[in-house]
Amino acid sequence: QKEVEQNSGPLSVPEGAIASLNCTYSDRGSQSFFWYRQYSGKSPELIMSIYSNGDKEDGRFTAQLNKASQYVSLLIRDSQPSDSATYLCAVGAYYSGYALNFGKGTSLLVTP
Amino acid sequence: EAGVAQSPRYKIIEKRQSVAFWCNPISGHATLYWYQQILGQGPKLLIQFQNNGVVDDSQLPKDRFSAERLKGVDSTLKIQPAKLEDSAVYLCASSPSDTYEQYFGPGTRLTVT
């Protein structure tokens, strides 16, 4: 069973702080990693993708990947109340036909 | 560019009844996915189509769920008969060929009573 594990939270951070969201995966054949944001009652929205070890930055978001440790994280700098949502980690493998395996998500609450 | 369309947005049925959901993907997207998202869980893949062929339906409960994608565009997902545990949001997503980047529709929230 290929697992994608996330702490369900809620993770509470004050406005302006850095939010750190973590994800581990069990399938060593995984090669593509994604973070989706899902507001309550809405559908998931892709916010970051990462394919190589290291960091990838996009605005206030940084994704970090360590394939040796089977670990991927998302940092949100200068967190805003509008960042309050559930963040889903998704993992894909070359043999999965581009299907994604999602974690349960981490609920983030940014308090003013 | 229009996004993924789904209907209906909400559906309430009694157990043992049947229900059908419709999805229209983004124009030109060859790959279409149906996911089930139970409250508090991540989306779980039910079935993946490439054009009008099935790529993966290993997690589709085939005794009660069926799906088709006629002419490689629109798709329908059917549940017959429904059970209480089928209460969930059914998400349709699409992507261009040979890419992981999926775009989700608004979903259909199903409540089975």
C-alpha cells in the first residue's frame, strides 16, 4: 500500500509567521510531488509542484524535497489569514499513469 | 479558458437508490479522473481515463460504481445502489496528456440517507 502521510493538524500560526507543512511518502518509485490548497467546501487547487531534490520557490511558497528521506515540505512565508485552508500533499509515480496519491491534508489556521 | 464543469453540485438520495454525476473536462485535456473525497480525507482515485479508454479503475467498487467517457470528452459516474458510506464529494479532474498537473472541478456533494 503506497502511503502519503500528513499531520492532520490543525496547525495554528500567527499572521506574518512562517507556516511549515510536512509530508512523508512510502513509495520510493515516486518522482513527482505536489501541494494542493483546499478551502472549506471548495475543490483542490494546485499551488506548487516539485520534481528534484532541493528547494523550489514561488512567491511566498517554498517546496522542499528530500527523496532519500522520502520527505516533502511546504513553507509559507508571511502567512496571511487568507492562507487558512487544508493543504494536501500529492505524490505521483511514473508507473501510475500520472495518477496522484493524496495525503489526508493538514489544516492550517492563520490567526490575525 | 473554461474550467472543469460538474453537475449536479449537490445531491441527496436514500440508500439503495441510484445516482449519476456528469463531468465536462477542460477542452483538449485527454486525461480525466474521478475522485471520491470523504470528509476529513484526501481525494481517493476511483477511475482514470485516457481519451475514452480506462487507464486505472483498481479502486472503483465495480459491484456498484460504473463510469464511462463517451467520445473521449464528457464523463458520467454512476452509483447503483448507493450505500450510506458513499456519502462524499465526488471530484472530477482533467489534465493534458503526459502530465501530472490536474485541474479539479467544483465537485458534487452526495449525501446518502
